[in-house]
Amino acid sequence: MKIAIAGGSIAGLACALTLTCTGHDVHVYERSATPLRGRGGGVVVLRQMLRFLEQHGQRTRSMLAVPTHRRRWIDMDGHVIRDDPELLPFSSWDAVYRSLCSMLPPGAIHYGHHVASVAEDADGVDIRFDVGSSAVRADVLIAADGTGSRLRSLLFPGSASSYAGYIAWRGVVDENAFKRDHVADLIENMTLHRSDAELFMTFLIPALDGSLESGTRRFNWLWYRNEPDESSTDSFLTGRDGRRHHVSVAPGELSEPSLAYLHRAALERLPRIVSQLVTATPAPFLQSISDALSPSFAKGRIALVGDAACTLRPHTGSGTSKAADDAVSLAQALATPAPDVVTALDDWAARRRSAVEPLLLKGPRLAQSFGLGYPSH
Ligand SMILES: Cc1cc2nc3c(=O)[nH]c(=O)nc-3n(C[C@H](O)[C@H](O)[C@H](O)COP(=O)(O)OP(=O)(O)OC[C@H]3O[C@@H](n4cnc5c(N)ncnc54)[C@H](O)[C@@H]3O)c2cc1C
């Protein structure tokens, strides 16, 4: 079949890979004009995603992830108040993205293609783009366009994502930007600090070029903070260009008042050993945390995957692995010659939706245990 994918990030590329492997003619349409780079910070790469990358490209945990030994909670004075073994594989969004891109056939990803509308008939789907590109026709369309998915809203009006009541300030800063003894306790450990309605964490991730050599790696940090008042979230989401961004402000785009606020808050509210990471970060960024669940993961010849189908809270650390599972299961569903592709997608959608539902509940429970987000009723 000819399969079009809207969105060329982790979920879209994972689907492109599995569907190409099972013999389909796959084209990814990504709205960004250039390959995505340096945008995502650190990710925990759970077992399904590692298995998927190993099976498809011989990349192993030791090539993608910085070893981590301890999970340490520190108090405001920087003293360790809890210390447990930790073996989570911490990698970077870039490393996972680059691995996926390198495994796809040349020319499979079409940049600068913003899917604007779709029209389905009995034999296929017509896909139209915002400007400058001719429409394409495919047997199946996969919506991998993220939490703010335009396709989900077109297919299921009223299914927009909902704000969860807190935001994540994030950043990445070079390991060698600091004197070794100033950050020694943070090296190859996950370090966390918690206070009322706030959670800070940091861990090392690979260098932007993928290097895992000591001294070349980067500290990734995330600082979750409750912002129940949507007007303050609005002001943080308004970038230096004056535009109100949807759910995230990319590195380099935070406004001067937001940056000043972040630095002030870090110096006042975080232990010195970690506030130095925040204030030394060249281009912090921001994501508001939201929930989204599509009423169904397929409609006719269009399937939804990744955050477009269901956006999990980040504390589950499983967004990329869920995307890998979506991709593998979808390729299996479309590999068996189905007399009717619509029925195959429908069956897949029902199975996938019930498989992800437990993860969907786990996120808010974890968030509440840290005092984050709107209280559940
Ligand atoms: C704070 C935070 C921390 C996280 N930490 C982790 C973690 O530790 N581990 C983990 O596994 N996951 C984590 N995640 C989640 C993870 O990043 C995502 O679940 C995963 O990357 C899958 O994203 P996606 O590809 O579905 O969507 P996205 O990454 O949002 O990609 C959507 C793509 O579609 C493109 N697009 C959008 N609209 C259109 C259109 N109309 N036409 C064409 N292209 C379009 C966009 O440009 C983008 O490239 C975290 C998320 C957040 C917010």
C-alpha cells in the first residue's frame, strides 16, 4: 500500500520504519522545513523502544544511553536525603530521532509539508498541504502530528488536549561548562529535589553528536511547577516573538521576562548544586503538560499514533516506547492481507486503545504523589 504519515518526529518515524520493513511504500510529511534538531532534551528510553532500535538498526543501550547508577533526592542544602540504585537508560531525544532517521530509505521524509486537510473516499485518502505543495493520495494516512494534533481535531471535533495544571521548564547544558568538583555528585546519577508542588530532576544525556565520552555529555534538567492559573501559563507560552505558542516554547524562543523569572525562581527555590545548571543553560525551553485521548485511534483509512492518539504524562517516561509499540502493532495489523483495510485499522485501534489506558491513569497518579497538577475529583 501507499502510506502517508503526517508528522516526522518519534512516532511518525517509528511507523515509517516498521511499515517500510513490511513492504509498504511510505512517505512522511513533516511541517518543519528542516530535519528536527536539538529540540527535545533528555528522554528515558524504556525497554520496548530499545528493543525496537536494536532490532532495526543494531543500536544498543550502550550506544544510546549514558549509564546511571543512583537515584538521589537532595534537600535545599544539597544533602542527600534518599539514595537508591537506578538503572534507567537516559538518552536524548536527538539520539533516538537520529537513529530512526538513519534507518529510513533516502527521500522518505518530505520536510516543509504542513498537512492542512484530508478527504477520504472508498479507495483512499487525499491529503492537502498548507502552501506550495501539491496534494497527495494514499491508501492509508497515519496521524503522528503530536499532542495538538490537527488531524485528531478534524476527525473528532471536541477532542482537543486539556491542560493538566502544571508546566515543565527544561534545559540542556554541557557537562564541561562546570568545574568537575562543582558537579561531581550529579555525574552518572539521577538527582531530584522536591518541594511543595514542584519537582526538579537532572541526569546526564549524550552529546548532541551522540558521543557518550565523559566531558562531552550534557546535563538534562526538568523542573515541573504547578501553574494552575492559566493566565500565567499564557504569559510563559508567549515567546520572544510575541506569539502565543500552543503547548511548548522551543529553545531560544522564551521571552526575556520568562527567562528572568526562571533564573530568579531557580536561585530562590533550588539547591545551589542544581540552580547552577539552570542559570548556565544557554537556551532553556518550556512545555505545558496536557492530557489527550482520541475517542478512537482510527477512523476509516486514517490511524492515529503517538501523542496524537494519546498523550501520556511525562512521569511515566514511556511516550517514546508507546510510539514504538504503536508502530510495531500497526505494521503487524497491516501486514496480513486484509480484504478491508478499514476493518484491520478498526481492530488495531480497539486493541491499542485498551492497551494504553492503564498508562494513561498511571501518569496523573504519579503527578499527584508529587503534588503536581489539578487535584482529581
Ligand atoms: C516534559 C516532557 C518530558 C518527556 N519525557 C519523556 C521521557 O523521558 N521518555 C519518553 O519516552 N517520552 C517522554 N516524553 C514524551 C515523548 O517526547 C513523546 O511521547 C514522543 O516523543 C512521541 O511524540 P510524537 O512523535 O507522537 O509527537 P511530537 O514529538 O509532538 O511530534 C509531532 C510532529 O508532527 C509535526 N506536525 C504537527 N502538525 C503537523 C501537520 N499538520 N503536518 C505535518 N507535520 C505536523 C510536528 O512538527 C512534529 O515534528 C516527554 C514529554 C514531555 C512533554
